[in-house]
Amino acid sequence: MSKSDSTKALRIAKVIALLNKRSPYGGVTLSEMAKACAVTTKSILRYLEQIENEMGIPLIRPEKSTSVNKGVNKGLYRLDAGYLPSISPEKALIILLSLLQQKGSALAGHTNEIKDALVSTLFKYKYSPQSLPVEQLQERIYLVEEQLAEPARVSEIFDKLVQALRDCYRVKIWYFAAHSRQNTQRVVEPYGLICKRHNWYLVAYCLTRKDLRVFRVDQITDIFPYTSEHYEYPADFSLKDFMANSWGVINDGEVCRVRLRFNPAVAHRVKKLIYHPSQVIEAELINGTVVISFEVCGIAELTTWIMQWGNMVEVLEPDWLKANICEYAMRVLAIYEK
């Protein structure tokens, strides 16, 4: 490549970078691009033609009725399909891996589409295949996650819930209630969505129960939007405040103090993770034992979490939770003593 060609390539790269940076804010003028590249506006017009026709990057130009003599230099040019994030190949890969992690979740219906768009749009114009071995990297990463049995169906329902939440209209849902093992019909007003370990939950006002309820999205078997039946989203409702004390997704309103003592074999793991905003390390004993306390509600979910630690944890208080854990353990033991 000659020196002049190299200089031209650098200027075109600068024009693309400028378009990329300014497109979210309306665009950039010919004069601004010419000044940045130290060339005439006619040169910029030639660069824009090359960017669009040879490099395949579509642009939105000022109105064609505006002539050079009537202020075309003040018209704004911008990228047609949004803008290209100005990030390094390493950061682009982190975005890609985040998308891969959603495989089999309620977001799976769009992740492949977004991944392809990310690769073709971002990587095609900014990086060479040699500097960004996407396919090779995917083969070297294995994700161990729970996956939905029907991610496409759940994704479709999830999309409809997001639209109803955004536009504040009611939806009719057919919901499989695990405790009764029956499909129930409800008309609800969506207040928010919660995600826990890639599982999504809908917080909604149930017109049947006249109260807030939490529905696991993958247990919604069907949905019908009432797009003409709008509701007033309560100004005093905060999803963050509603869930603040909950251990998981259940808010039963009864907050209590729970103290747990963890065995030295797992204490190092417990100290490195924040399981709840109220978490406090109360004591670290010489033998490595750790005592941690929480101020939480949704004790049923907390109980399940405690049982997962087996004999590596002991409930110190409250006493009634100790009794619940013992009863839980006895029921498990009874299964294997038959």
C-alpha cells in the first residue's frame, strides 16, 4: 500500500470513528469531518461514497433538497443501523460471552440474532478474523447452566410480558400452579420482572386475588394481551423496595434475623460472595468457622438454600428455623429408611 493510500485509509477510519461517536446524538456535519481529517468537504463526500458503496456501511444523509450552496455543510450524517460501539476486541468478546450465557433461558429467542448482528456489524468493520477468533473461542468455552425445556415458547411469552409492562396494559395468563398442579387463569397488571439464576419471574397485581403475586415465567403456559385495557402504574411502587428484604423472589412481608455458622471447609467460599444485601460477617473464629447473619423474608427459599450446604452449616437462630431444618432433614432421611 502506498503512503497516499495509507493516509486515505486512516482518514476514512477517522470518518467512520466520528460517525460512530456522533450517530447516537444526531450525527456529524461535513465541515466537522473535513476539519478532523484536514481535507476539503469534497474529499469527505468521496470518503462517504466509499464507506457506503465499497465497505457496505449504510449512511443517512441530509435531505437531498439541501444543496452545497444552501448549507449542506450544516446537515448531519449518521450511520443508518444504529452505531458501532467503540470497544476493543477483548471487550467485544465479553459481550459475546454474556450472550452465550443466555442459551436456554427466556432470552434465548433473541440471543442468536443479536450475536450474529454483533459479529457481522461490529467485528466485520472493525476487526479481522485473525484478531477475533469467535468460532474457535466458542468451541473452547462450555457453560454449565440450567436450561429451559422450551426456550422458544418461554421467550415468546417473555416478549409479550415486556411489552405489556412497557405500555401498561393488562394480560390474561394461564399459569401452572405447582402447589395444586393445576392450570389457572388470571388477569394481571404487570409491575415488574425479576431474574434469579437465569429464571425470570413476573411481579403483577392479580385482579382475581386483589393483591400482588409473583409468577414464574416458564410456568405461564399461555398469554393473551388486552392491549386496549390500560392500567395506572402505581407511583408509589418500587420493585427494588418490594424485593429488598426477600431472600429470593418471594416477599411474604415477615422480616426476621437469621444467624448461621459455617464450617471452616466452606467458610472461604461464603465470605467471597454476597448472598443478600443485609449480609453481615459477625465472627471469624480461630478454627476457621464463620458466623453470618441476614435480615430477610421469604424463609421458605432460604431454608432450601441452607439445606444445600448439608452438614457444613448450622442454624444458630431463630429457634423455630432450627426446628424447621430438623423436620426437613427427618423427612429426607425417612425416604431412604424405607
